[in-house]
Amino acid sequence: MKHPFRVAAIVTTFFPESHAGVLVTKFLRGFPTDEGLIPPRTQLASLYIDQIHERDVGLQLAQQFDVPVYESIRAALTLGGPELAVDGVLLIGEHGDYPVSELGQEMLPRRYFFEQICGVIAEAGRPIPVFNDKFLAYRWEDARWMYETARRLEIPLWAGSAMPLAWRSPNWEHPLDEPVDEALAVGHHMLERYGFHALEVLQSNVERRRGGETGVRSVQCLSGPAVWQASGKRWSRRLADRAVEALASGPGKLVPEQVENPHVLLVEYCDGLNGAALMLGDNGYVNGFAYAQRSGESTTGLGYYTDSGPSLALFSYLGLNVEDFLLTGGAPTPLERTYLTTGVLEAAMISHGNGGESVSTPHLEITYSPSPTSSRRPSGEHPGGASLDPWPMPEPGATPAAPSLPVCRDGTVHGS
């Protein structure tokens, strides 16, 4: 009898609002969507948690759903045996108590995790798909190693942000192979962690322009008053107003005096397109993401709706795309999108650390064509139905009924 498709989840930490909490949980409970609760087609077969958070719920969920928790990545992929025993991997290296680089980058161990995953796969000689949550790595050399190693070992690898899969108002995407003359995304909050999402919003739209993606020639990050001084010269105030106007709960228009700690990430593409990601501070002036573009005299703006209730159903749509990928080995969008945004983000952090100097990026002359078909995403402009249903979670910090130490499938405690 054929076994179910078995997935190993390799995560940094697991508390309710963490990416493990909002994504892995759906592989256990199902995916709440506007169309209803969609049951998982895979089996979460194992879990590795690098750091047990003070508000951990991962161990409790593992006990509730009879998922073995292992003390090593290798054991999670082999299910405690001698060889690879799962069919796909969720690599969620987001959140946790890790150092910060001198450039302000969170030194999350995504490459370290992926390296161990690759070791087990290489030993088995059986490539299995791996999804890496968010950008590939905080450092370009690590990202390049991951990208090239996956190709060499023929490992299907996909990565990215949930933002391109959010509700859009209006529900619009740029037509394939039509021109874009100027583009801008709006974001908020932390420069690196949320700047990535803004870059993915930007890239998921501009990659559809005529000729496809040509790569990035240079990146610059301006901060504070320099952001507003560059308005009208390096980025379009008209597009910024159009994007802010599209936010469902935004201020309606851009008022620079009300923004604390702004940044703008300026992206010069190899084909001459100028793009920007305008990060409007961390004081709550805006709490969402938006996009605007100009094609000739026509401008288009759309807001991305992320407030999807207690179930955080935005991650349901990401999860369904991930599940499709794991089951088929075919990525819904090109990995090169996130490979490129990974490099743009690192260049922006280097520019920010060097006082806003422009960074030349010959290594980012990455060309690719967008997917001809759309990813799974909501068809409405706002969430509804099961997307807004209550989402039961264990009480953080409660003692599991089973032993709180990692346990094998047979109930024995690792390390005992």
C-alpha cells in the first residue's frame, strides 16, 4: 500500500504568530480559504524545532496530531532511521533568537538548515522538493550556494513571500508582455524583514513587463530626509500617492511629516526600468503593502489586503501553493524571482550601512520569464468565508500532555 506524501518541517521556532505557527499549523488542521476549509493532501511526518520559544505551541501541536519531534534535521528527514524517509521539506527559517549582522541583517540559519537537508538528500540519491520560506539567505554568497547546489543535486527548490498571493483591491495583475515605464511598491515596518515583502510585491508585478526580467544593475537605500529629497527625481510621488490611496485602511494620501523613520529602496533594472520600494516607517502610519505603476500616461494602483482574521488565511494560499509544489515538484513561480529579490535586499542593506551609497550589482543580472499561469490566490478583494473563521490554537506555554522533550514515533525520548 502506498504511503501518504510525507513532509518534514524544519523550523527555527514555533509560537502562534511565527511563520511556523501560521504555516505548518495549516498542514495539520487544513487551509482556511474564502472557498472553505481545504484539507491537507500531505502528512506532516516529522518536526525539528531549533529553538523552543517561551510561548511555544509546536510541541503541543505535535503531541495533539501525533507528529514526532526530532533533535536533529537529519533525524527529521530519516524519521529516526538510516536513510531519507520523507517526500518533501518545509524549511521555515524565520523568527528566533539569532544574532544580527553589522548591517542589521537577522542571521537566520536558512543556508545551514538547507545544507543539512542537502546532505541527507545527496546520501540518498533521491531529490525531493524543498520550500524555503521568504528569501533564500541574509547573505548573497549563501543564497548563491543554495541556488547552485539545488541545481547541481537536481533538488526542486522554491522560495518566496506570501504577499503576491494576498487579496488585491482591485483584483488585478499586470498583463504579460505589456510595457511598464515606472513602478513603486509601498511597505512598512522593519527594513529587512518587511522590505523583502515590498520587494516581492514590486518584482511579482514588474517581471511581467515586456521582455520579461532582465536583472538589476544597481540598488540604493535612502533613509530619513533623503527619502523626501529624492521624491520626483529618483522615485515618483504620483505613484506613491496612487499606492497609498489603494490601501484599504491607509491614510488616503502620502503625508511625509507623519512618517517616522522612512526608507526607500531604489532599484535600477538592466533594461532601464526604475523601481522603488517605499518603506513608510514603523509608527503605524500604514500597516500594509501596495503597488502602483505607470505605463505611458496611464497609472494603476492596487492595495494588498493582509488582515485575514485569527486564522491568518493569507498563509493558507501560500500553503496551498507550497503543497502543490511539494506534490508535483513544479514551482508555481520562478525561483529566480526570489533569488533576485534576495540579492536586491542584501544590496539595499549594504547601501543602508554605507550611508546610502549606490551599490553596483553585476551579480544580479539574472534573467527569467514569469510563469504563464497565475498562482493560487484569492479571487476577491477582501477575505470572507472560512478565511475569517476562528482558529483554535493551544494556549502558549501550557504543558503538553505528552513529555515535553522531543520524542520518536514509538514514544521514546530522544537523548534518554
